[in-house]
Amino acid sequence: MGKPPNLYSFPSADELAASLRLFVLDAQNSALERHNVFRVGVSGGSLPKVLAKALLEANNGEGEVQFGKWEIFFADERCVPLNHEDSNYKLVKEEILDKIPAEQGIPKVFPIDEKYLDDVQEMADQYEQTLVAVFAARDSVKLPMFDLLLLGCGPDGHTCSLFPGSPLLRETDAWVLPISDSPKPPPKRITLSLPVASHGIKIGFVATGGGKKDIMKQIFDTEEGRQLPCGLINTFAQERVSWFVDYPAIEGVSFPARRGSL
């Protein structure tokens, strides 16, 4: 029996960002010691804005973000052009990539290939091949192991584009899955599979605001909540998961939270 996930709560966005920075830098430095590259999977939603605050605001604590050693992948992506309002790539580019100071280096970024926008299965296959080329270049591996996955939590408990009750949650072999009928628009997307999303060396969730308190209570305090996508990642990855939340997001949650710092 492993240890449960870590739940860290903070009174303000500034304090959350400072601790998230430490968490990311710790993952970065460990990865650079291991293999001199930092492979990160990120999702969209409100996460990139919080991440930008953590990584780009100079007064946010110590440690050096070595973006030149980063390889950035997308935990999920919408099948839209890269300059489209719904694109996670566009969101990450505008919030983070366009604002990185030159001296911190330029990360290598792996967006979707726009030529497959009309064929979501082909797009998933191609993105999986991208992961294979990077993560299994020398040895065959059953699953890619990201140094860090940074994920969000929807008000229904979805993460990446893995939605509650979806048959995709039962997929065991594929690394990247196509979705043509997402319950949230846009309908066509690709997403990391649950085994890959649970396999990161470190997995960080960010959830803020009172709108999250009901789903957080479900995920952390109920048996049904453990079957939601976020709950399943908690169950499979255990102490490799750390949640960064503000006080309103866990109001009424019984699961023990550590207040204020890592």
C-alpha cells in the first residue's frame, strides 16, 4: 500500500505560485541530473496562467528555470489550428513561451501537426509516434515516463481530455487517444491515456476557486470520486501526485491538507 497523494493548500495565488515553482524546479533539477533534459506534459485551461506566474515572475523565489533544457508536450490538445482560440498550444505560447527571457533558453515544444486536423485518429497516432521517437528512441518502453505532468481538474473531475464514464478510461495500451465527441466543446481532441497520465515521475494538479470545492470533496472524500479521472490518477500514482489548491477550493474537504508550503 503506497502513500496517499499530497494536498497543499494556500491562502493566495502568490503563495501557491511560489510553492508550485519549487515543485517544478525540484522536478527539473532531478531530471537534468538523470538525463540532462526535462520532459514536461502540460494541459490547458487555467493552468498555463498559474504556471506563468510561478515560473516567470522574477521575485517568486530562488532557483533557476533552465528552459533551454525543457521539452514541452501537451497532455491533451484540441483538433484546431495552432492559432485558434481553443488551442492549448496557443494558450501556453501566449502565457509562457512568448514571455521567456532570452537568457533562460528556448524550450523544445511538440505541438500537434495541423495537417491531421480532419482526422482525429490519425492525429492521435501521429502524436503517439512523436512520443515514441522521444521516449523510446533507444529502448522499447511500455509507457513514456514524463519527468513532470502538470494537469488541471474540471468541475466534473475530468483531467486532460479524459472525461468521467468515458470508455477511454479503460484503454491500457495506447499512449495517445482520439476523441470525436467531447462533452465539452470543441468535440475533436486528442489526450494522453490514463496509464500515461498516471505514469509521470511527478504529477502536479492545480485547482483554484470556490467553484472546485464540490468536485474536490468528491475526489478526496468519496468512493465514487475515486472513479473520476482525477481520482483514478490519485489512486494509481499515489504519493507521486501533488495538488496545489487555494483555500476556497478545498472548503469542506475532510482529506488532510498541508497548509502553506511544500
